[in-house]
Amino acid sequence: MAVALVLVLIVVGSVLFHLLSPWWWTPIASNWVYIDNTIIITFWITGVVFAAVVLFMAYCVFRFRHREGNRAAYEPENKRLESWLTIVTAVGVTALLVPGLFVWSRFVNVPSDATEVEVVGQQWQWSFRLPGKDGKLGTSDTRDVTTDNPLGVIASDPNGQDDVLVEAADLHLPVGKPVKMLLRSIDVLHDFYVPEFRAKMDMIPGSVTYFWFTPTKTGTFQVLCAELCGQGHPLMHGVVVVDTQQDYLAWFGQQQTFAQLSAPQQTGAADNAPGKTMAPAKTIAPGLKIAAKLETVGSR
Amino acid sequence: MVDITPADGIPPAEVAEVELYHPHSWWTRYVFSQDAKVIAIQYSATATGIGLVALVLSWLMRLQLGFPGTFDFITPEAYYQFITMHGMIMVIYLLTALFLGGFGNYLIPLMVGARDMVFPYVNMLSYWIYLLAVLVLVSSFFAPGGPTGAGWTLYPPQAIMSGTPGGQDWGIILMLSSLILFIIGFTMGGLNYVVTVLQGRTRGMTMMRLPLTVWGIFTATVMALLAFPALFVACVMMLLDRVLGTSFFMPAISEMGEQLQHNGGSPILFQHLFWFFGHPEVYIVALPAFGIVSDLISTHARKNIFGYRMMVWAIVGIGALSFVVWAHHMYVSGMHPYFGFFFATTTLIIAIPTAIKVYNWVLTLWRGDIHLTIPMLFALAFIVTFVNGGLTGLFLGNVVVDVPLSDTMFVVAHFHMVMGVAPILVVFGAIYHWYPKVTGRMLNEMLGRFHFWVTFLGAYLIFFPMHYLGLMGVPRRYAELTDMTVMTESAHHLNSFISIMAFIVGFAQMVFLFNLIWSIRHGREAGGNPWRATTLEWQTPQTPPAHGNFGKDLPIVYRWAYDYSVPGAKEDFIPQNMPGSFGPSREPA
Amino acid sequence: MSVIIVFLFVIAGFAGWWLSHQGLMSKPWLEQGLAGDFVALDRSALPTAKIGLGVFLAVVGCLFALFTSAYFMRMAVSDWQPLPLPRLLWLNTGVLVLSSIALQCATVAARRGQIDMVRLGLATAGLTALAFLIGQLMAWRQLTADGYFLTSNPANSFFYLITGMHGLHILGGLVGLGRTTAGAWNAARPERLRLSVELCAMYWHFLLFVWLAVFALLAGWAATFIDICRQLLT
């Protein structure tokens, strides 16, 4: 009796928890509402199956519990029933899979008008690179990474000269425009993850991965690293600000290009000295901040 | 109807080739024993011991997550070491070793009607190498720099870099060495389990008469023999990368402003190798549990397992399919996106045979005579948690749904439910079921029921709400959940609740351990066949079974393993070795 | 990962063939008693030790198939530079073939009960296998002398890793062969000796096969062969 009751309570409790608890996903801020819809479909189908199986079990436990003189029925198999159950399951699984695959094909096919934005992960901070006037990102190589060229942009590539570098600072994106995030790492695996955008992808040193989305809401969103990347992993936060087109252009105008940042070293001139000293200071600061925090935690 | 009895002149079924090993001293009887039953107990005890370490580690992690900032000694470094060791120990050194080394060694010879494993000496070596692997693993706690903190997946490059605890110290070297030893030891044991099922079966024991427990362990062992080499290859290559400076998995890397010597390696290659092992590993743990739970349900519901043939086909089918789904762990790893279509399809197809198994378990209950014994309770709890965890697998297997959920607490909740809680509940059920055979005494009923309710409900309360943290976007493997917009005030409360439940559930395991030890002396006498079960291990002349298992003559098998409540038979069970034909519509063979 | 998948298909073929003889479609609840059919369904007629070795060789095969898979995956990247194979490897291959032939002779002799021939075959096999190992070490030395070090590029690392792993398996085989040879000189139990010699031969032939595959892989023929197959298919 008690067992059957507990089984029923588990089903009821789980459903109520799902419906009433305050813990639910963050409001979506990208075009991937399809993914949310697929999750909802999955919740419905799996929820029905879970309730059906456990309630059936509860009924069996209640109805066929051992009493003096009882004897179980003898039924080795029932081909018809088993075939039916197999077919119904296959239909249910297909109902989950087909919409999922459709959305996935959208996810992997980047629209041609998407602008490229490069994200570079390193222990334990985020940097960004946006194409300049030519609309193209220059090539890069981890072996070219130095303190003066923290993203490893290849200096000889003309496409890279006007690239805008955002080193360890906030990334701004215009609302309503599809972006293709090109993901790169210069040390270990990282994963660029903004919960509100739903999309994410690992970044692998030595290759460039990507995903795309269209921001649909203006606002400030937190970037989290979603692939274990060493002891600073939980502190590897970043910020993405989704702006109106106007605000975005204003922000973009204030950023420095690769050529501007690396010019002082080539000429040796002192007039651009602030730019020269700014760049390394900027890149190292957050990394050091985390390292310092880890140290204080360690010494506690 | 023809009654066939041994008097028909059927000679006793002896295996001529196998020379039974005889212990000569206390040392060879209890320590360096070649008897599978002793080895099984050694395996189980070692696995339980190291499992307790992993349990304590999980408590420490829950302290940090549930009450952030309160426990200063749990630094991020320490947290990652705990999480890595917890995962590795639980998956490999506890569950794999317990199901295959423990239950496999004890049950296979008894259930197939053999005197022992076919290669007893190799079997003994298997245990000692396993023990050595465990000791090497434990030694990393005392090594300079402590154990590795790379996460149980040990992804390079970070696993062997200085930003990870133990990456440039001894931790990772000891971990990889321990895994290599484990695999060598396991292969020795695995050969035994497979060949004993192939060649050690007694007369009349056809494959289709085997209990599903043996089918589950057998298939899992075959899978493990083919999957563990992938981990072996990955470990050897990473060890060379770390110790000799090769670049199998290490691309050009600029670490903290410094260029490393490595160049040209592929981190994704490691992930493919790791998950080629890692996914079958899930089923290596699950299939023995499937098999055992089938037998528990059938015995305690006094009814044959519904759809035995389908159950066997499903076990074999799941085993085969599990080798072509590995990349569903890598949907967001940056591999070619078109792989997603293929692996999502294979992954969801595997849900069908798994669902059939669930249907057949619950249909076995239908019109049964359900004895709510403790093994039965654990079997029911297994179905609940397994169905729950299996269904959340449909979220993660469906490639696009996995994108927002991967690497969040949803994944943690899912795999704990499906391959942590569910198999462990089966382990408990199996221990309550077979303890009387191993020791001759029953486990204490009251302590058992307490243990069951706390473990089952507590574990459900830990992991069910955890899914919703993942849905909110809380990432896994975060040592500190501070300064995060997704972590609302209420989410912190939920985390504290989960931590408290984790302590309660952990405490209940201490009660269980006490019960295990106390009942050896003080438990109720069990007799030879307390559950009135059909399978051969309950028909041994002595309880606990003596050396050689079956006395002078091996049993001869006349029927399948599930003759419960057969119409026309006097008792509601007919042991497999009982001759004679029963039932209204059954053709004599 | 295509190589390992193909390998597993072969294993699945064996498993399927075996399963098809186990009456998976039968209804075991209807079949009571112990009839003639059942005996045939029982164990295989092969000695248990041979089946055990067969299963072990499947595991070893799996290991090398995985190394091959990893090799191909890395090879697909454009910066792949294979190292030139030393000529000595041809000689080593010949020596290993001799070793296998010697063991085959020993097997035949053991079946006929010619104990002297068995001893000769075993000794020859052991010495040639040792010669193979020494030859492999010399090939390594030659390569390092020419500047192809373990760590200088991934192709080199793979070369040393795979040949080293194969050498370790030969070394393990030599332990078994040593025990068998000792048994041949004691000549206590001819039945048992025959079985051990057969087991050694089985292991040796398998490792020869693995070596030929590894050699083809490292020399680049395997890749060419696959390319040709691919072109034929498309």
C-alpha cells in the first residue's frame, strides 16, 4: 500500500515541481526559440511516458501485492503487445528526433548575411576581434602570440590590420543582426556560453569552431565558460552587451584596430605610448585578477 | 509427457579440461585464492572501500556548492581534485569493478553450473592488479601537488598543463598509470567471464536458458573488452605527451604568455578515443544492472520475466548499438556538425530496445504475486530512477536540445540518475538478494527498509531538482557559483537543500555498511534457498557454497531460469535442475 | 575512427554467427528436459584455452585497430610528414616470418609426436623473435641517428609508439614461448605440450599479421590502398 502511494506521490510531486517551482530557464534573448520549443515537446512526451510507467507500476504493486493463497499468472510473452509497444515507442522517438534534426540543420547552416565575430579564450579571460572596414578577419596563429600581440594575429596579413581588437573587455553586438561567432583558444578547451542565447560551442586550441545566432533583445548578458579549463574556470566570466544599431556604432568607433595597437612597436615613436602601454596592461589585468583571487583563496 | 531423470543414463556433466585448483594453506585459501567466490568478495570489498572515499569526496563538493564561502579549506584546486577522483572512482573503480569483478565472479560460475572460472590463476592475477591500480590511484592523494583535477574526462590539453591541479605534478601521471593497470587487470578478468560463459556451462544449460543476470554481465564484459582498449590507447598517448613531450593531443599552445614546446597534436582525437570507451562504459555498468534487476523482479513477483527472448535481443542490441553513439558526448565539442545528424539518430534508436526492457519489467509485475521484499523494493526504485534518467537522456541525445543543456547541471543530474543512482540501487537490491547465499544469513530487515527509503527518496530529491538548475543555465564543474546572473537567490537555496539531502543519503549508507557487518554473525539463518528461486546458485548442496560449488556431481539443467507459478506444478517455482515436464500446453523436448 | 568501426563489424560478424547457433529464436519455456539437440548447443569442441586466446587476440586486434584509427585521423591534417622507413624493417619482417614458419613446423611436429623437431622449431622461433626485437631496436637507433626523434613530429611519435607496442606484445609472447620450450625439454605431458605449441603458433601468426598491417600503415601503403578503394566506390 505504502509503496504504491509513494510511487503515485513521486509522479504527482514531480509534475507539480515542474509546473510550480521558480526554477526555469532564463528569458530567451536570441532567435533560438526553436530550441526552447523542442525542449517543450520533449518535456511533454517524456513526462507522459514517465507518469504512465510509474503509475502503471503503482497500480500493479497495489493490485497484485502478495496475499495468502495468491498465485501469479503464467504468461511468458505476448508478441502482439510487444510489437505494439515497440511501434508506439518508435513513433514517440521519431516525434522527438525529427523536429530536433530540423532545428539542428538550421543551427549548423549559417545565414550568408551573418557578420563574423571572433572570440578568443585563454586562461581565464575572453577577448574578441571584429572585422574592420574590409569586413574580413585576418588570419591568426597561436605561435604568433606575444604580450604585444595577445591574439596571435599574423602581422603580414593585410586583412588583419584593420581588425578591431577587444582585449579582455566587454563585447558589443547590434540587435537583430545575425552573427557568426568564430571560436578560438590559445591554450586549453573553453566554451563560449551565454545562457540567454541558448547556443554554445567548445573552443579548441589549434582550430576554429563556430556557431551563429541573432540577438533579439538589447541588454547586458553574462558570458560563462562551459568547458573545464583549469582552476580559474568558474571565474572566467565575460560580458556581452546587445546594443541598438546606433549605440553599437558609437561603441565600435571607440575601439582600436590591430594596426593602431601594434604601430608603436614598429615605429618606436613615443607619441602613441599610452596605446602601447594600455594594450598589455589591459590583457594581463583580468587574468592576474583571477590568479590573485585564486591565490587568496588558496592561502585562506 | 516424458519425464526425464538422471536415471536415463545421462552421465554427470563434468568439464574434463578444467583441473580444479585446491588451496593448500590459509594464504592460498583466503588471500591469494584462485576461487572465484573469494576473488568476488575481494573485488567487492576493495571496490566498496574506494567507493567510500568517493562518497566522502562528494560530501566535500556538496559542502562547497551548498554553502559557498563557508568552508575555506575547499579551494577551487581542491574542488577539482575532489570532482575528478569522485567521478573516476565511482564509474571505473567502483561500478565497473563491482558489477563485473564482484557480481560477475560470484554469480557466473554458480549460475551457469561451473565449479569455477576457466582460468582461475589469471582470475586471481586480475584482482591483484586491480588492487594495485587502486593503490596507485590512492597514492596520488599523497603525491606532491595532489591528485589530478582535470575532471574525470581528463581532456587534454588542460589535463597536462600547469593551470590544472596535478597537471604538471604527479597527479595526472599516477591517474593514467592507474587506469592502464586497471585495464590490464580487467582484461584478465574479462577473458575469464566471457570464456566461462562460453565453455563452462553445465549440461543442458543452453544460452537461452541462462538467467538474464548472466546475459547482462556477459554482454557487458564483451563490450568492456572491446571498449577499454580505447581508453588504454588514450592513456598511453597522453602519458607520452606528459612524460616524454610528444604531441599526440597537444597543439601549439601559448600558456600564460609562454609558448609550450608541443606542436601539431589534436585534442579532439582524445575526445573521440575517450568517448569510444566512455559511451560503452555507460552500458557496461547498465547491462549487468538490467540483467540483475530482471531476475530480482521475476523472483520476487513469482512470475516469469515477461518476453525473455525480447530481453535477450534487447541486451545484445543495446550492446552492439552502444558502439556507434559515442559522439553524442561531443555535440558541442567543435567536431564536424554533420556528425550530429548521424549520432542523434543512432542515440535515439537505442532508446527503443531500452524502452522495451522497461515495458517488460513492469509487465512482469502485471498479474504477478508481488512480494514487497527489500530486493523487490530496490528493483521498483531502480525502474523509477532509470526511467527518469533514461528519459532525460532523450533531451541530451537529441542534438539540438543538447546545445543549451550540455555542460550544465542538467547533464550532472541526468547521468547521476541513470548510471549512478539506478545501478547503485540494483547493487543494493542484489546484495540484499544474494547476501543469504554468500553468508548463509539474512540482512536485517528493519535496517534494510530504513536504508531503502532514505536512499531512494533522498537520491530522487537530490537529482530531480538538479535538472532544473541545469535548465536555468547553471554550468557543471563550477567550484564557485558566485557572481553569476543565472544563480538566483532561490537557486542557492535549492543547492543548499540538495547538499543536505546528500548528507542524509550518505549517512544511510553507513547504516547499510553496519548491517552488512552485523548480519554476518547476527542475521537470521537463511537456509539454502530463502527466496524460493529457480536458478542454480540457490540449488547448491552447501550454503555458502563450498569450494567447487556443486558437491560431487555438477547439476544438469532441464529448463529455463524462469519457471515460476507454472500451472500444474505443485510449488510456485521449479528449480532449473529439476527434471520432469509441467504445464498444460508444453511440448516435451 | 573508420578502421575501428570496420574491425568491430568483423567482430560483430563472428558474434552474429555464433549467436545464430544459440537458438535465439527458440522459446525456452516450451523446451523442458535434456534432449539430443541441447547437447549440440552446449560448448564448442575447441579447447577452452584456444577460445580464451582467441578472445584475447580480439582485444589485441582492437588495440591496434584503435592505434590505426588514431593514426589515420592525425594523418588527415595537412601538415603530416611521414618519416622514411629504414630498410632494416624489410629484414625484420623476413625474420618474423621465419619465426612464424618455425612455430608452424613445431605445431606439425607436435601433432606427429616428433619431440626433437618440436624442440628445434621452438628454439628457432624464440631466437628469430629475439632477432626481430633486436632488429627493431636497431631500426630505432638508426632513425634517431638520422635526426628523427620521438618528439620532433606526430608521425615520428606514432611510429615509435606503434612499433614499440607491437614489440611489447612480442616480448610478452616470448615469456609464453619460454615456458612452452621448458615444457618441451621436460616432455612430461605430450598432450599439454601440443596445446601450448599450438597456442604459441596462433599468437605468433596473429602478431605477424599485425606487424604486416602496421608495416603497411607506416609505409603509407594502407592509406594509398584506402584511397584507391574510395575512388573505386565513387
